[in-house]
Amino acid sequence: MTSPAAVPFPHVRERNAMGLGSSRLRYAILALFFFNVFHILFAPSYFNFDDHSSTSPPQHFDFLSTHSTIKHLSPAHKLSRLERIEGDLARARASIQEAIRSSNFAWHDTGSIYWNPRAFHQSHVEMLKRFKVWVYEEGEQPLVHDGPVNDIYAIEGQFIDEIDNSNRSPFKATHPDKAQVFFLPFSVAKVIRFVYKPRISKSDYDPDRLQRLVEDYITIISHKYPYWNASMGADHFLLSCHDWGPRISYGNPEMFKNFIRVLCNANASEGFQPSRDVSIPEVKLPKGKLVQRNLSKHPDKRTILAFFAGRVHGNIRKKLLKRWKAKDDQIRVHEYLPKGEDYAKLMGLSKFCLCPSGNEVASPRVVEAIQAGCVPVIICDNYTLPFSDVLNWSQFSVEIPVEKIPEIKNILQNVPKDEYLKMYNNVRKVRRHFVVNRPAKPFDMMHMILHSIWLRRLNFRIIAS
Ligand SMILES: *[C@@H]1O[C@H](CO)[C@@H](O)[C@H](O)[C@H]1NC(C)=O
Ligand SMILES: *[C@@H]1O[C@H](CO)[C@@H](O)[C@H](O)[C@H]1NC(C)=O
Ligand SMILES: *[C@@H]1O[C@H](CO)[C@@H](O)[C@H](O)[C@H]1NC(C)=O
Ligand SMILES: *[C@@H]1O[C@H](CO)[C@@H](O)[C@H](O)[C@H]1NC(C)=O
Ligand SMILES: *[C@@H]1O[C@H](CO)[C@@H](O)[C@H](O)[C@H]1NC(C)=O
């Protein structure tokens, strides 16, 4: 597969047929109600977790019940697909609301790493009970239904393999009518590898080819099936860890207006929208393995205050290395590790692990640090952290603004011991959310990714026109 002509599904000429021009009118008569209630609920600034008002629910809930559009139907009425799906989602929302209200909730083990442990726990339970993903069958490997399962884009292939190919996932819908969301099983990493060949001149990097592929795919499935048109793409998603993932939607923003983009590269300055899109961790998997070696040491044995080793790319790293490279015994910053030193071992020996953005906002270091029991120090601009819809990152990480890079040593030295120990223990608690299992297990990374998508889906209701 070397040329774009060999793309495994036909190119549709009218690539702007959807989302633009006359189809806009048709869209206007469809009703898509966005609630953002659960976004509000889980989000830090709107939900006050300390407010244990178990009798009076937060006001956002009434919004849902008083605006309920589910009609009372006669028993003879055969429910349409959307009525069934939306009725079921309404029950899930109600259970989550109920769990938040109930005062006798018993899920104390991890408590404070979540914005709202009750909401998250019940939401996860509801997800296990009901969530179904339809994986479109169109397209052929290697661009579709396939992805890398190792190295830094591993999550693309692992997710596709888990949900699509393994045929073991309880989340995979057996019929599209049963699904609440629809997955376009593209791997951007594979598209770049197989379509962008050869790469000689600048135009060989033109994102247009990638955009055309995905747009054509959408055109095909939206003509063949009713699902895309019914929701204007709002219940459709694509997952990408590759740097180019966000570019998919640049060519035709109208088409992707509601579409859920599940991305490692969650750069808010590049159009990442936390209430619609999903931020997922970048995880670097060794060949044939799902975990890094565990060289995590007890806090008392962690003799290094802060550690970083990595190549210089991007402005943030330039600043970090300029100030700290090989300058301080306690702030161990390397571009290349000295011979005989072991990366994973050094992380296990450090209290804090510096995770600066490089050319892209996400870095596999965050997951590596968490697995090594090392408190991540996030140094970034406008990066929406993974799973930050449910996780309170400040409970298990430190955020240092780019302009404070020169003060890293002061800032970290001044973290009180008990505060550090609290974060260390929370890193251990949050670790299960950053572990890849095959098949997936409750609360692991795969489930967290699915939960993020589930949560976006809970936030709107689709009504037939
Ligand atoms: C979806 O909408 C497009 C554009 O309006 C239309 O061409 C297509 O036929 C519709 N699909 C179905 C299945 O009706
Ligand atoms: C890693 O090793 C440490 C120390 O031996 C141990 O306490 C910890 O539970 C291990 N972590 C995992 C995830 O296996
Ligand atoms: C995020 O996006 C902005 C705008 O395109 C860009 O300037 C910045 O470098 C990006 N951040 C990273 C770390 O890539
Ligand atoms: C981050 O976002 C803010 C607000 O949108 C913007 O003003 C700023 O330039 C962004 N920073 C970078 C590095 O893109
Ligand atoms: C999130 O964590 C911070 C820092 O530990 C804490 O001050 C704050 O109260 C937490 N927020 C919620 C809603 O739990």
C-alpha cells in the first residue's frame, strides 16, 4: 500500500456534500439537545463536593427532569431506536443522580483523587451495565481496523484490538441499533505510515490526504446508515494518539462540529474542547508487553528530588534543559542519560518526575511516572490532562507554570513532607486507571477511556426530527 489511490474504500468526489450547503437546512430541523449537566457535575469549578446537601440535589439536576422530553407512550407503541436508547440513558442519569444524593454511599477506598467519587463510581457501574459501541465494519486493514500496539502510539492499536478485533469486549454492540456511540476504527498512526509514502517534499506531509480519507469514510457511512445524520455526528468518535490526530477535523470543521475526538494531543490552543473531546494518556508500551518494569522504591529510599531525561523539542523543554541540564544533583535533568544509568530505575528513585510538553502537549512520561510511583510534575500550556473530567489531578501531581521553570527546585523543596506523602499515596491509588489490561478490566485505562466517551454521551439527548 503505497499510494493514496490504493485506499481501501472508494473516494467520493463530493467531499463537501455533508455539513455544508443544502444539507445545513436539513440539519436545522433535527433537534440535538446538549445538557452538559454531567460535565458540570464532574467539573471542579461547578460542583462543590464538600456540600453534603443530601436532601436537596444541585440545581443542575432539576434542569434534566423538568426538561425531560421523553413522552409517555401507550403500551402498544413500539419504541423507536432513539426512544429506547434515550430512555435507557435517562435511567442511567437518574441512577447517577440518585447515587450522588444518597448519603449512605460506601466507596471510601480512593475518595479524594476524584472530583466526585460517588458520581464516578455510579457512572462506571451504569457504563458496565449498558454501554455499547458500534464499530463500523467498512474499510480494510491496515488503515482501518488495525493500529500500532507498541511504542508511543500503542493505545491506538490496543483500543481498536480490544473493542473491534478481539470480539471479546462486552462493550462491542452486536447491532448498530443497540449502540449509544459509533466508532470509526481508524488509526492515524497507520494512515501516516502507509498513505504518506514516500515522504520527500513538503507537500508529501499535506494533512489533506488524511482529512479526505476520514471525510470519505463518513460520507460513506452516512449514506449507508441512518446513524450519522440522526445525531449530526455527535455520537460518533475516533481515537488517535498520533500528533496529527487533531488535524482530521481541520479541513471541514462543520462536519466535525459535534464529533467526539478522543486524543492524546489535547492541546486547548489547537481546538481541543474538553466538553466534547476526550483527553487520553499517551502510553509507551514495550514490544509484546503491557507494563513497564516496576522499580518503584519506598518514599524513604527516594534520594533524588526531581528527574527528567529526554530529547529537546518544543519551547518548554528548551527552557527546562537550558536552566537545569547537568546543573544540580537534586534536579537531575538529562538530555541523554549517562552510560550505565537506567531510566526506569531513576524514576523509581525520584520523588518527583518532570513531565514537560515537547513538540506535543502529551508525553508518555506522565504514565511512566505514575507507574514508577513518582509524583508527576506537569509543565505545559493549555494541556487538558487525561481523565480530568473525573480525576482531581492536584491530588497526585504538581503543576508548574512554564514561566516558573527557574523556581522548580524551590517549589519542590518547599512541598511539606506530609503533602508529598499524600501525593505519593494518591499516585499509587490512581495507578490502576493508567494500566492497560487485555482484556480490559474495570477502572483500568481502557475502561477510563470508554468512561470518558460514555460521559460525553450522557451529556446530550438526541431527538428524532
Ligand atoms: C444523510 O444526509 C446526507 C446529506 O444530507 C444525505 O445525502 C444522505 O442520503 C443521508 N443519509 C441517509 C441514510 O439518509
Ligand atoms: C512495585 O514494587 C513496589 C516495591 O517492591 C511495591 O510496593 C509495589 O506494590 C509494586 N507495584 C506494582 C504495581 O506492582
Ligand atoms: C499547542 O498549540 C499551540 C497553537 O497551535 C502551539 O503554539 C503550541 O506549541 C502547542 N503546544 C505544544 C506543546 O505543542
Ligand atoms: C493558551 O490559551 C490561552 C487562552 O486561550 C491563550 O491566550 C494562550 O496563547 C495559549 N497559550 C499557548 C502557548 O498557546
Ligand atoms: C482537588 O484537590 C485540591 C488539592 O489537593 C483540593 O484543594 C481540592 O479541594 C480538591 N477539589 C475537590 C472538588 O475535591
